[in-house]
Amino acid sequence: MKTTDLLKLGREIWGDKKLNLAEIIVRLGKVFGDICRWERSAPKDKKFHSDAELKKELGNIIFSTIRWCDDLGYDHEECIRLAVNCQKKFKKK
């Protein structure tokens, strides 16, 4: 699936309401916290641990971030290109 298709699907699911940066940070923090709990492996959380759960949370970050770029008025493909270039430059150092 292309990222443009993911953006369209995200809009079909969540509608056209644009989140602001504060709203995005809260949602990203929730997903990041879920991943942190997975890694922490507290006994109370272990019953929820599975590869499927971790894959879902990583997918949530990918899928939602495409929409969040658009919410902030950014072209998600440009954001991805900038990140790729930055990581390539970092790796060369």
C-alpha cells in the first residue's frame, strides 16, 4: 500500500478533523508508552505481550504519523525523504 493510500484510509477512519501538535504529542505518547510497557515486561503487563501486539503498536506509529504530518500541513512524503536523508548522513559519520 502506498503512503498516499494510507493517508486516504486514515482520513476515512478518523475524518477530516486536523489535530494540533499538542494533540498529536498526547497520542504519540500513548502508543510510545504501550511499547515501553511491552519492553519493561512488568508481570501485570506480560499477559498482553505478543509479537502481534508489538507489531500493532509499531504499525500504529507508522499509520498515524502519515496522517499527523498532513494534520500539521506537511507533505508526509517530504517528511519521510527528509528522515531518510538524515539517517543516511548520520550513518556516514
